[in-house]
Amino acid sequence: DAFEQHTGYSRAEVLGQTPRMLLELDPAIPKLRELAQGLQQTRQARTELMVRRKNGAMFWVELEVVSVQATAEEVTHWVAVGRDI
């Protein structure tokens, strides 16, 4: 519900989509590289990104991503939490 309020996108509009629909890629690429590097090294990372609302307006989000692991070596998926800042 909070995601819908902040972005203007409904669940139906975003399910099955990638987060790219929310980002301006050119300015986000350095931050995404830092995030990927942190995830590879420690399996958790945090960064701040500009996110695009459905109406085109932009707002800052603190994004924290952590791994969920079946074993010490096997990552099964990632969980991301975004906070409006």
C-alpha cells in the first residue's frame, strides 16, 4: 500500500516488472554498480537513488538489499526495502 501511495503505480502495474521502470538509468548506474559490488562482497548493501513516480515526478529513496540464503554458499533470492527520504 505504501509503495502505491509513494509511486502512483498499482500492484498490477508493477508485478512482473523490473525496478528499471522506476529509475532514470544514466544517473543511477554508478549507484547500482556500488550496490552490486556490496552485494557480491557482503550479501547486503545500501544506497540512495532517485525514483520516478507514475506522474514523472522524482523522489529520493534509501534502498537496502539483503540476501536470503538456503546455505552459507547458496543465495536463493534478494529482499529489498525502500525508504522515502
